[in-house]
Amino acid sequence: MFEGRLQLIVQHFMFDPAWDEGCPVCSYQADSVGNLAHLHARNTTFAAVSRAPIGRIEPFRQRMGWSFPWYSSLGSDFNYDFHVTHDEDVAPIVWNFRTKLELIDMGQPWAARPGEQGGVSVFYRDGDTVLHTYSGYQSVVDLLCGTDQYLDLTPLGRQDEDVELVHHDRYTDDS
């Protein structure tokens, strides 16, 4: 996954094996990745990882026009290790460094339900050793959305309550 580089940024992209397409919010963030040459010049690779099989991922990636590598973690513990797939039969539910009970008590029961969650993780390779240096969820992922950063500069802001977030190829010309 490092493609010969020292650093790796992984978007934990919500795409359940049963779904036909990836999460619209994760897609929104992926639209902000930009030209990978800027990361590559800094010895950094960006990739997405989802539990969907590659046979579902690849057509969706092509449809969306993304050039970053995207891997399937289907059949592995990867998503469970980073707490972005919740299944209490596999691992305790922990998300954004909080337990299921803490999430419910905080008014975030949606984050404690079984299923997929998004996030980002960063790794550094030192020879044959891979170090996990960072993971972030929820508001950290919001910081990675360039569109939101631009909208935050405008008088009307993000307008999240007025605009339904959909895949970019689903907006109409009058949107």
C-alpha cells in the first residue's frame, strides 16, 4: 500500500460489502483528495480502504473519477482493528476513542450501532516496520474536506441543513 513511499494516509471509506456504492459523506471527503503528485513528492501515499469487495469498489471508483488506490479489507480484521466496522461478535464497539456506552451517553447512538464508520489513519514505514502514527474520526475528517473549508469562508457557510449531500455525479445543473 505504501507504493515505495515512507508515509501512508488511509481513508477508512464506508462501503459495506452489501452496498452498491460508497457512502456519500466519504465520497464528499474523497473528492477533496486532489492531485496525488503533491503527496507523492512528499514521500506520502494516499489510499482508501473499504470492506466491499474490489469488484464493487472499482466500478464505483471509476464512476467517481478518482485516481487514488482503493483496497478491499474484506475477510480481514483491518476495519475492526481501527474500529471503523462495528460488530460486537468480532470486537467491542469503540469509535472516536469512546466506548459504546460513552457514545450513547454523549448523544451519539448512531456511532455505537453495528455497521460502518469513517475515519482516517496514518502510517510510517521504517524498513520492515510499519508504525501506526495517527487515527482521527468525525470532526477530524471534516477538516480534510476542501469544499467545507471554502464554504466556511462564505457568508452562507456550509448550508448543511439546506443541501442534501449526494455523490457529485447526482447533483443537477440547478443545484
